[in-house]
Amino acid sequence: MDAFPFWIFFVVVGLLIAAIVVVASKRQLDAMNAAWQMAAERLGFSFAPGTMRRGPTISGDIEGHDAEIHSYTKSSGKNSSRYTRYTVTFRAIGIGLRLSRQSGIGRLLKVLGSQDIEIGDPTFDETFIVQAADPRAARAFLNSGITMALNRLIAVHPNVVVMDDRIVIDHQATVRDAEVLVSTLRRLASVATVLADSTESAALTELVEERLQGTVPEPHALAAESRASVDSRLSVGEALAAAGTVDIAGRIFKALAGELPADVEIAGWSKHTRSRPSAQTPAPPRSAPSPPEAADRAGPPPTAIDKAASDETAGAEVEVDRDPFAIATDLFGENRLSFETADLFNTTYVGRSVRWSGKVRRAKVVEHDRILGDGPYAKAVIDIASLENDLFGNTVVSAVVALPDSAVGSLEAGRDVTFTGTLIGIDALVRNLYVSGGRLI
């Protein structure tokens, strides 16, 4: 009997393996195409299915902007990698603008003399390489609303590149989740609207400026305006959450989550508001009356959060924190999103007594603040720490402190002061910690 030709066995095995690979690849391709088609239907886009040689593409109009998502292969020598590119175009700004993250090759090019325009915002300047044909126009264009929207975007999508007429994200690998495709493109479209629409940019700038100055705004008309950009509604909801108005904030985030179901920031804030009770007008905490000389230096009545802290520590010696840098580092030193920082503050630091020093940025007598409560009292914004952050570079952390109104004359801008008080709140995005019952030392 002749010997069995083993080469036939190996050929059969090879054909079986090839068939299995083809079938598996076909299933993956079908699943990918199904996800992309679902995303296209949700966005109202056209859909071109992928093949074994090229990836799928969806394209259409979103919020008045031309947009496209496509999967492609990038080759480098003998190696190749799959990418998903998101592109949203908008009306050209006209200043030759280009923004990219300041890391890796970008930092090297800067060292070698590549253009990098500084706009005067340390966080933004340390995060982005800014290039433009007209540096003065670039500084005028990049207002605080735009820079805040871009800082938010790069925290979630570090590969973003902004050009004079488009925003692009290249994500390594082919995205196979319809919700991720939809959420990412809608987030880009929001930023495109902020960049291209001066009215939207001005409204967002107004909101951001109030928060940067230590004031959480009253509920804004944009909170109920579904046509406002995602960034405007997110900023309103975040500010309301910081002030304890979590019922309204929760409704804003719930609506946003329906539009951007896979956006990690919106999902995080939605969970944050669900886990917190809404703030009410506080009653004074139980405490022994202060002597007249102490009352003269005391700040306004503590809030409801103070009451909880007072009840918890009644009869016990109060530990006073004297190291603002340590708390600032814990809260803001890592690349946390703002809702993560707010969660950490509420579980670890709220109600803590502090004795801190810092430099006064501004101070004025106010009758009311949405976090600090009713006055009158001197509301001082005091810079307490400067941190080096991997993503955002140098960041300044401030305390917004309620002090006796009679102390306003001792709170000149640039003056170094030491104060005591109780931590009651946080506006995480702008890195403000709120301190009630303050006294100058």
C-alpha cells in the first residue's frame, strides 16, 4: 500500500484555517458595518459600507456643519494600523489657525523654534500649540468660552487637532460602537459651533467668566434651550451642580445623555447629580455663641453642608488642614475629569476646617452667593496653589472665601493673606474651592 501523501493533509488543514479566517473576518466586517449603519441612521447620514480592503464611511450634515467619519489604514514600513477619523468642518475663521496638543513631537518642534502663540491663559497655553497667520487675531479669537470648550475636548480626546475650518480626531483602531461614533461626532460638532458662531461663543464666555471670577451663575436660559451647543448646556449643568441645584442639572445631563450616550463626561455628571440631594436654604448649625470680638471677624452663616459637618464633629476636637497644596494636588494634580474631582471632594474634603495662606486675586462685598449663601460679606478669590499637570501644564487653584465685610479693606489684589474657614463646595472645572465662615489671621 502506498504511503499516505501528507501534503494533502496540510493543504486541507490550510484551506480549513483560511476558510475559518475568512468567515471570522466576514462576521467582524458585517458587525462593524451594522454599527456604522446604525450610527448613520441616528445621525441622518449617508452610509458607505466597508469591505475587506477599505473601511466604512458615514457623512452628512450635523448642526449645520459638514461631517464625516471614516475608517482607514495607515502604513509605516511593513506595519500598518487601522484608524477612525472624525472630521467636522465649519465656516473658515480666516486667520490660518491650527491647534494641537503640546506633547511628543509638538514639544520637540516648539523647542526647535516652531511657532507657538501664547494667549495669556496658562492652562490653555500649556495644553495647546497655537499657530496662526495673524497672532494678534488668534489671541482675540480665543476667548475664555472657546478655550474652555477646547480644554474640555482635549481632556477626553487628546488627539484632537483644530484647523482654521475643521476639527479632526484620529482614533487608533476602527471604532465598532455606534454610540461612541455618534457621541464623539456630536461633541466635535458642539465645539465647531462654539468656534464658528460668535453668539454661541459669547454666551459660553459669559458663563465661563462668571465661574472664573468665583461666581456660580443663576439658572440660565440656555439650561432649557435644546438648540444651544452641548458645551453651553454642559457648562450650565455643571455650574448648577456645583451650586447644589442638582434637580435642574440632572435634567440637563439626562437630556444630553440621550444625545451623546457614550460621552464619558456627560455620563459622569449625570451619575454625580443622581447621587446628590438638592441643596436647600440652610439653617444655622448648632454651635456655642461666639464672643463679640470673634463675631466681628466671622464670615456669613454656614450652609447646610456646614451643619452636617458640625453635627458630625460636635464635641470633638476639629482637625484643621494647613496645607492647601496637598489638597490641591489630590484634587487637581491628576488628569481627572471635572465630575471625578467633584466626587472626590464630596467624599473626602467637604466640611473640613482649613487654615490656608494665599495671594488675593480680587475681593468685594456681596449680598448673596449661590454657594456661600446670604450676606453681606466680603467675597475674596485667593490663589492658594499652582500645580504642574501632565495634561494641562501649570494650573492655579483658588479659594473663594466668605469673610467679614469689614475685612474688604485688607483684601487688596496681590496681597498675601492667611485665613481660616470651612470647605463647603467646589467648582471643579475652574478649580475653585469654596470656604465659608472665613476669618483673616
